[in-house]
Amino acid sequence: MDSSRSFAWFMAIGGRIAFLALWLFSPVVNTAFANSIGPILGLIISPLAALTYSLFKSTEYNNVFGIGWVILILVLMFAFDLGADIFLIFASRKK
């Protein structure tokens, strides 16, 4: 496996592993989301956006303020997740 495929797999799976570990081993995700549907969808669709939201929600204020910049960061994380998945698809193609 060449380095581009290894990087693509790391980018596609790394966020999911980090979010799943945070969900299983700390109360951060459970306090950020009211039910289990949000984290499950976040794990499948956009783990970096869900991870970012969970970390924002778990600050000392326990609330997410400044909706404009929060949405901007979540959109950037979603774009990063989508880019990593697309990169994985193209890197996995045989030449």
C-alpha cells in the first residue's frame, strides 16, 4: 500500500476512531447530544463535525455561543470529512 492510500485511510477512519473513543470513554458526547441518534449519525456521516460540536458543547459554559462561527467551523469540519472520504475513493482506485 503506497503512502497516499495509507494517508487516505487514516483521514477517513481517524476522525471516526477519535469520536468513538470520546463517546465510549468520556461523558462529553452524552452531555452534548440529547439522544443516541445524533452521535450515531455523526459517526457515520461527519465524525469531525460531531467531535467538534461535542467539544464545543463540553466547555465550562456548557453551551455553544456565537452561532455564526460555530456553523462555520462545523461546515469546515464537514467539508474536511467529505474531502477525506473522496480522497480515499480516488486513492483506492487502481491505476
